[in-house]
Amino acid sequence: MPMFSVSNLSCSRGDKRLFSGVHFAIEAGQWLHLEGDNGVGKTSLLRMACGLSSVAEGEITWQGQSIAQFPDAFRADLAYLGHQLALKEDLTPLENLLTDAHMAGQKLTPANAMAALAQLGLRGREHLPVRVLSQGQKRRAALSRLLARKARLWILDEPFVALDAAAQNALTQVINAHLQAQGLVLLTSHQAVSLQGQGLSYRLQA
């Protein structure tokens, strides 16, 4: 059984069918680039893959078990970054990261949190309120969760958006290290994606 699989997945919005019959699987150390035109349902598929949206047709499994039947075990192995960064604007990046870890039931020391923020290029901005940061800096703060969480499966919706070249390179290194540690990555990106490990692609069509 594959580590993570999507089988015969379909999605409708109102009377409109976005996609149907979607099949793919990802193993440890692999990454999959989900492609498709705007409006075809890529974000909807990722939200279903995270268990955030219900599945009317098809099945999603993690380690051979349906994520609908074992949601807690699945979420413990999942790190998701969507379009909404889920940052508290009045808190600092450090406070956001520590709070997120606490809510996820994971131990994170301030020193490790500071190291994660520094790796994503936020050294010197750890104690500033998020509201004063640029959009790119806010995205770096959100991406630092990937380093703080002990998750095997990363699902990332346009992770390179609003990042400058240096931040894109830093994120690429973070993802590559995750893949080398036998992690799994499912992502969308309008930019060209070049990562280490075995790369797969799936083009979503209506």
C-alpha cells in the first residue's frame, strides 16, 4: 500500500463538476506537483487531501487507512499551508510559532523556534508584530511551521508565492531536507518546481 493515496476522487461546486476520477499516490521521499489551470479545483483538492473538506466520491488514505476513519492520527502526521497563513497579526513570529506548536500538542523550545525562523530568513524580526511585516515575511513566518512540526506529509498550496529569490532558495532547501529524511510533499505552484528526490506530476482537468 502507498503511504498516501487519492483514489477516484471527485469534487463538485454547486451544479458544476470541478474534477472527477482523480488517482495518484506518493511514497516516502517523493514529491508530487499538482498542476492545472486556474479554477480547475487544485485548492479544493488539497483541502480534501487534508481532511478540511468532505469527500463525496472517492477515498484518501494515509498508511493504508482512510483519513476519514482515523483523522487524528492523520493530522498528527500532516503539515498544511494554504492561501490563508493563519497568523495572529498582533503576535510576533516567535509567539505565533510557539502558540501553533502548543495547539498541535507538540513540544517546541524558544531556541528551536528561533532557529526555524532564522532558517527562513527572519533573523532580527522574530519579536516584531506580524502586522508590520511584509507579505513575503509573513509567508516566511508561516512556512517556519514546517521546520517546527514533526510531520511526515507536507501539503503546500503555492508555497513560493510572494517570496524573493533568497527565500525561494531557502524554502527549496527546507523541502529537499524533508524529502531526504523520507518525508512526502504534495504541492501546487505556478512557478517551475525543481526539487531533489523522485518528482511526480499530476495535471488536474475538469
